[in-house]
Amino acid sequence: MSYLRKLKIKRLENTSERQVTYLKRSAEILKKAKELSNIVRH
């Protein structure tokens, strides 16, 4: 059995890198929310 190591969460200091990461994550979250709403609706 493999164990996950606990990762330290740290702020991205580079503003543009932080914005890109946020946009990617928010797009994925919206995609999953749409999939879930489609499943629940039917």
C-alpha cells in the first residue's frame, strides 16, 4: 500500500503564475459542477 506524503501548501509568489493556476483550477471545478448537475438532473 502506498501512502501519500503531506505536502506543504505555499502561496505562489509570481502573480502571473498564480493567475494561470487559478484559471485552470476554476475551469476544472466548473466542468465538474456541470457534469454533476447533468447527472443529478436526469
